[in-house]
Amino acid sequence: METNSAKNRTGSLELDFDPSYLARCAQLAMVLEVSASPKPGNVDRDHDYPDTTFEHFLSSAIGTYPVLEEAARSQSGVGALIHAAAKESLRWQHGGNTHFGAFVLLIPLLMAAGSGRRVSEIVFGTTAEDAAEFYRAFSIANVRVDAVPEIDLEDSGSIDKILEEEIGLFDLMKLSVDHDLIANEWVNGFKRTFRCADLIREKADKMSINDAIVCTFLQMLAETPDTFIQTKFGRGKSIEVSEHASMIIAGNRDLNSIKSRVHEFDRKLIREKVNPGSTADIIIGGLFVALVRGLRV
Amino acid sequence: METNSAKNRTGSLELDFDPSYLARCAQLAMVLEVSASPKPGNVDRDHDYPDTTFEHFLSSAIGTYPVLEEAARSQSGVGALIHAAAKESLRWQHGGNTHFGAFVLLIPLLMAAGSGRRVSEIVFGTTAEDAAEFYRAFSIANVRVDAVPEIDLEDSGSIDKILEEEIGLFDLMKLSVDHDLIANEWVNGFKRTFRCADLIREKADKMSINDAIVCTFLQMLAETPDTFIQTKFGRGKSIEVSEHASMIIAGNRDLNSIKSRVHEFDRKLIREKVNPGSTADIIIGGLFVALVRGLRV
């Protein structure tokens, strides 16, 4: 029953942790992220999408526990674990894809934290079988992605091609590095995820966890255009949204002093059906790292 | 990774289930309960207490997973498991007691569902060691309870007395049957918990899970005065609150048609610092049973 949660509170992520402790940090990261409000454009405690609600996200976060724990015990099998997480998520709720991007970040982070290896080592070691499983996960999660010209996601022959040509999952991510924030994390050592963890930790010393998450979300969105928006609406729109976030968060004030502008930003994005989903995924990754390192509410 | 969540969807609770599946149902029950809003007088997604917030409840629900899973594998040790859950809850958040009453219901329910035995059999079989552990849990959770004249909770000699005189935990609960809803559940076969599960299930067919929980909460509160309120403010106040709930829920309408009156009720209870905490615990027990039986959002 004991966890080693107290151990290595301030250490780096790449240390040996109890798999159950890590899985709970991942669950809590997903639950705190979706609860944080007002989080412009995304589902939060006070805002559902028509088909995907706050409770769908909560159920997915909790239902995927065994896969998260399995990841924290695993040395390989990133693709199969992402696939398993996507499947288990859909068993626990009827709202469709809730956490696909989050799983793509969390699974290698859990593997790294559980084994004491660097996350960049984990993702670099992925194989063509991981890539094939990743594509199988896509097809059940019904995720919106930009087509990679080399590999057509709609074409079932793609998996055969991947396996025949031995294209690893890391290589596939490299193809998407410029138009997918999550792929970019894989290729660049999860640098935004770790930066996000630092921001949350720093802000949580000065404000409530809710406000720390919302302010970090706005700051991350201001710094990097969201590729989920880019995929749906084009590069111009994603830049416009980031500029808007930047205007609001400039000066690094607390949430109360900017709340009416955040609400107005939220209403605008919801009206336009613009949701910064990739930024939310990075927040989940960052929260996971911060929780593993000992952040508590 | 596979769970047998699909198995026995409509069967009775007393069937053999996967411990991880059961632990996740318990986590989700706690998370959905605290999220449901507006839930008059209690913490919910839109209302914190000064020292205990929505996020404290979320963290406690998620952090206690290993104890919940352990309970689903256990044939004995109710008291030690309640103690372990209370301890683990406090490791994950700084808001104090969030789920003590819920654990007192969930632990035997998890043991019953995991072993295929009846929950009344589980609680009837508890020993003096369970009672001693229960009292140890009390002292760390800092729970407000009505003193039982026979056993002084403030007196550290009470544990010695329990062990010497071999007073079982079930016997202790019998002493509290009239002034504690949770003890009453133990003694009377968890009848309100099972009724609550049926109500939630029935309502969830007709409305959102949030509204089903809120309406069930009001109905349960209307039917039975809350003993947490009784302990703090006396029997008269608890009856008055139930009569108010009864007036609002009369006619069994949907939540939208009564929402302004529910909000007004909520504001009144919060102003008076009256929180129907025992009813919230019963809701968690009922949600757990409904989720185990296959309820999904």
C-alpha cells in the first residue's frame, strides 16, 4: 500500500518510481487539466462540446489506469501501449477521442519515469511495430491529423508499407515535426513538456492549482501556435489565436486581473469551434512531470 | 490490460470482478460525485470550502487507487483498509478529510464485489482489530462525529478497551445506527446505497449524468435527514434541510425546471455552513454500485 511518492520529490524525472504512483500522477494530470477553467476553447468543468463532455474526459482518465501502470513497468512497446490506452479510454465513455495526444506524450514519459531512462531514449528506440500499432490506434480513436504525404493514414496498406520498409515510429514523428506539437515533443526531447512542468510548479506557489494551469495554458499557447487548430483551420488561424493569448497573458499577471478577457477569448473560440487541443496535451504532460516531482494541491 | 468490465453488466453486485476494474469504478464514483453541480451545500466543481477544494477531492479519489484495489482482493481487514485509505488520501492533498465516510462504505463494497460475497456478510464479520484500526483512522482523518457514550473517541484508552472487551466494528456501528447514516448502512445491508444506485441508473437514462446525480442527491436528502448536519447543528436543522430538499424535488421534474431553486437552496446552505456530507457519501456508494453494474457516461 505504501508508495514511494515522497522519494525523489525534487529529483529529475528519470528516476525509478513505483508504477502505481506514476499511473496515478498520469490520471491526476488528465483530471486536473480538464477541470481547469476557464480554459479558452477546450472542454473544462464549465464547458462541454456537443458530443464530448467533461465527464467523458474524467472517465477516460480514470478508466485507463491499468495501461498507464503497465507503461510504467515497460521497457518497450510504446505503440501497443498507446493503442491499448486508446481502446481502454473508449470502453469507459461514449464521447469518442478524449486523450489520444495525451497518451502519445504520457506513455513514453511513464516508461522513462518507471525505468530510470531518458524519455528521448525511449522514443528514439521505437520500431516499425510501434508505428504499425500507432496507426491501428489512430483508426479506432478517429483522430484528426494532417496527412503525412509519405504515409496515407486513410490507406490500410500503409501499415504493410511501414512494416515492409521498417519505418520506426520515431521516424514517422520526424515527418510531422513541423505541423504537430506532439510529434515535435518526441523529436525534441519533450522540451515544451518540461518547460510546462516548470511553469506550473512556479505558478502553483503563487496561485491556486486551477489558476496556475489556466495561466500556463495561456502562456504556452502564446509561445507556440497550436497545431490542432492549424490542422483544422490553417496556419494563419493558429497564429492569430496565439497572438490573442499573448495579448491577454502579457505582463504575467494573476488570473483574476485578466479573467474577463479570458472569458471573452473562451467565448470567441467556442463560437468559432476553435479548440487548442495540442496545447492541452502539453499541459497534461507538464502536469504529469510536475506531479511526479511532488507537486500537490 | 483487458478488464472484465463487460462481464455481468446487469448482474447483482455480489459477483467476481477484476480488482482493477472495481478500484477504477470507486475512483470514478468519487470523481463524478464531487463534480456534480449544483449540489447544495457541498463542494462541487463550482464551489470550494475555504480549506477544502474541488481539487483536493479529485486528488484524494485518484491517490487512493492502490488501497481500493487491495480492498477488492481482500477477504478481511476492513478497518486496516479504511485506515490505509484515509492515510493515502492525506498523502495526495492538503485539504484534510475529504472521503472518510465514503471509504467506510466503499471498502466493504469493494471487498464484496471482489470476492462474490454479500456486503452484509463482510461487515458482520468485522473484528475488534477492525474497530481499533477504524479508531486509528478517525484520529488521522480528523472527522467530526457524534460521541458514542460507550466509547469516547477522544480517549486514547478506548482502543485498549475495544481490544480487551473484543468489541467488533459491526457492534460499534450498531451503537451509531440512529445518528449516523453510514453506520446505518452497515447495519441495514447498505439498503440506501443500493436504492441510490437504482435511482441514478434510472435517471441517467433520461438526463445527463450530472443532472442524474444532482436529482438523486436531492431525492435522497429529501427522504432521510443528513446525519452529518445533525451532528453539527442538531436533529431539527437536519429535518428542516430535508423538508427544503423535498419541496424542491417534489414532482420528480428534470433539473432544468428546478435549477434556480436548487441554486437558491445551495446559497442558503453555504451561507449557513450546512453541508449534507453523509448524503454525499451515500451518493458515492450508489455511483460505485451503478458503475460496477455497467453505467457509463
